[in-house]
Amino acid sequence: MRFLAGAEEKEAREHMERAAKLAERASCLRSKCGSVIVKEGEIIGAGFNSPPGNVKLNVCLKDRLPSKFKSDRTCCVHAEQRAIMDALKKNPSKLKGSRLYFIRLDEKGGKEIAGEPYCTICSKMALDAGVSEFVLWHEEGIAVYNTDEYNRLSFAYSE
């Protein structure tokens, strides 16, 4: 992981703003997240979290699942997954070597500082699709992770 600076940080902030705008559209009842995938300055994929098919839910299914449920405990497609699927549909040849930007909004719509990488679902999908880097906004600044590193850290994460 490394923190971005200068022109690279400025560009990253612009992409984070785009991801935040997408997050405003999220219909998840627990959190609002957005992602954009960028290659050579062009957004090649974008997404926000919401239930599959953008079905409207009145209650988060996570709270109703048995504690021993063995899969993803969210009822939503993640913003990162949607951005990857969007890029696969529209720009499949550009995914290899791309950079994925992710952001979560707080209850008031402000940008939330990211924690450590922890989503193995998204890290595995990004690796398989050819995304090279993940970008998160940390308290110390905007950090870029090689996707292999992001995946390793996600598997090592424990609450």
C-alpha cells in the first residue's frame, strides 16, 4: 500500500467524488457505497450497492439470517461488484491494469474514512477480472493497494 500525492492524489480525489455521487443512488438499508473503475483516465465501469435487480427492500436481510449462515451476509450486490460487471459489459478489454476506487458515505451523505481491506468477495472478483489496484480513502490520505495485496489483507482481516 502507498499513499498518493501530487497530481495522482488530485486525480484520485476526482474519481472518489464520482464514486460518492454514485453512492448517493444506493438503495441498501445499511450503507451507501460507490465505485468507479478507471483505466488511463477513463471511467470504464461504475456501480453502487443495492439488492440484485435493484429490488426495493423494507428490511435488511442480514438481520434475519441465522448466525451460522455460510455466505455473504448482505442482501446487496456490492458497489465494487457492480462496477466490475459494468466494465465487463461495456469495456472488457480495458479491465486488465485498471484501478478501482471505492467510497462509503455516512448517514449524512459525507465521505466516510475506509477501514482496512476486508471484502474477499470483491477482492477475488477484482483479481479474476484483471483489476490491478484498489483505492481507499484513509484518515492519512488516499491509499492505493495492489489487488494481490488487497486480497491477502482481506483474507487476513478479523473483526
